[in-house]
Amino acid sequence: MSKKRIEYDADKRLIKVYRSFSKARTLVPNDEIQKWTGVLRDGEDEKGRKVDHVRYVFADRDTAEYNQQPLAFAKLQTFVATDGDEKPFGDDPNFSVREDFGIDGGDGS
């Protein structure tokens, strides 16, 4: 069973999506990621609140690590909650769509 809680910080124009799954290393569903990517693109959520950032906060490190690359690719932040504190997890994705699909061979051609 998974759990999800959403909070909004008006000062930072930030939505926090708190996620936990019964099984570590579970991916956030693609349709959920698309929803938040759309909110970022539009600059506001369905309630009309201004949004500049969407942050996923995971209950465990393994799930944060498993989701970091797809979330970063979607321009969503990945954090992990540890001892009552939220810390950023990971960097930008280390791949690109162009390379993944063989569009950019990387050899200057």
C-alpha cells in the first residue's frame, strides 16, 4: 500500500508530495509524474495556487534513489526524510533523451 500527502508552501511557491510505498524501490506512477510536470509547465495547480517547484519527499533512501533519475528528468525535486529533516537527494539526470534514442552520437557527427 502506498501513501501520499501533499503540502503547499505559498512563500516558496512549492508543492511537496510526501510519498511512501509498502515496498521500497517502487516507481512513482508515470501519470502522477505527468500531472506534476503539467503543474510546473502551467505555473499553477488545479486550485489556482502559483507553483515554481514540485518536490517529492520519500520516506526512505532506497525509494528516493530509485525515483531520482526519472523525477529529475521531469524537473521535479527529490528529497528524502531522515530523522524529521528533509534533505535533497541526487543531482540532475545523467542521461538525455537525445542520447537515449541515438539522436546524438557524441562523436561530433
